[in-house]
Amino acid sequence: MLSQETAPEATGSATTAAAFLRLLRSRAVVRRYTDEPVADALLAELLDVMPTAPTAANKQAWAFVAVRDPYAVRCLRAFAPGMIGLPPLVVAACFDRDRAVREDSGSQDTGLLCVAMAVQNLLLAAHASGLGGCPVSSFSRTAVHRLLALPHHLEPVLLVPVGHPAAPVRPSARRDRDEVIHHDVWTSPTAASAGP
Ligand SMILES: Cc1cc2nc3c(=O)[nH]c(=O)nc-3n(C[C@H](O)[C@H](O)[C@H](O)COP(=O)(O)O)c2cc1C
């Protein structure tokens, strides 16, 4: 198994932290791309950071298919109404049922959460590299399963088109922090504004 880099040089510096926070705040989905391909070296880096995401019980119940063949990309897009522009790269992020970790209640596959975390790594790495992407859940599972020749235990969860943004990246609005972030216990917004 590959080991991940040890952290000390990569963390702890105020400059690194400030740059990373800026990166997080400036991300937005990118749905339209230029024709420029994603260079091999860059693709290798993007793919490399996906499986460094947190993963329940370190089961790594995921698999990824990077699709760059233009015809294959067009085929995927034909079965993905949620994919707007034509990207030079699509990463299909899949859940591996054979490695699933079930919660005690049996109601949730934590593997799905792991896949989402890996996709967030991909999106942030793409953004940091001047690329952009978009998680796409609106697609035909059956068609994508067939197009990618996936074995039965792999379930495509998200398609992630990635490419060079065709327009400047602009973060979209979010709900008020006070509405969504609470401290210690949940407080109703009206109680909070009324004061003690
Ligand atoms: C699980 C998930 C599924 C999504 N599916 C689609 C999709 O099918 N098509 C699409 O254009 N955007 C999709 N998005 C992107 C959201 O629309 C986008 O994140 C949201 O509008 C907020 O924009 P922002 O990420 O730029 O802040 C999806 C996002 C998530 C987290």
C-alpha cells in the first residue's frame, strides 16, 4: 500500500493556512470548459489526491475511472443530463459494495460518504491547479455502468467533469452563517437575535 506524505512541512504555517482558506472560499462549480486538454502530469496529481480522503474504517470502498477519450466522454454526457458543458476529462467516482461499511442501523452505507469526500479532494485539487469541475449526480446509473464496463459490485455515485474554466470562477451565495452554524447547542435564530 502507498503511504501518504507525512504532514509537518505541509501544515502549521500561517501562510499555508491563509492560502488554503482562500482556496476553499474561492471554489465554485465549473460547468463549461475550454477545449484545452488536462495535461498528463496534472491528471496524475488529481487522481493521486482522491484516495487520500478520509474513509470509514480505512475500508477505501471506492474506485475511480478517469475518462479522457473524446468519444467516451460524449457517450457519458449523452446519459448525464446534469453534465452541461463538454469537458476534456470525466472522473467517474464509484462506490465499492464489496468493501462497504454498514452502520449498525443498516440504513446507511458510509462508503457513499467516503466517495463524496474523495470527490471533494478532486474538486479542490482541480481548483488549486487552475482547473474546474462539478459533481454530477444526474445521470443514468445503468448506462454509465455499461459504458464503463464496471463490475457488478461497483456503483457509479458521481460523475465529475473537469477542465479549464471557460469563464471566471465565481463562488455562489450561501445561507447566512447564523442560520446554519451553532455553538454548543442548536439555537433558534429568533432566540439568538432576542439575546439573553
Ligand atoms: C451531490 C451533488 C450532486 C450534484 N449534481 C449536480 C448535477 O447533476 N448537475 C449540476 O450541474 N450540478 C450538480 N451539483 C452541483 C451543485 O449544483 C452546486 O454545488 C451548487 O449549485 C452550489 O454551487 P457551488 O458549488 O458553485 O457553490 C451537485 C452537487 C452535489 C454536492
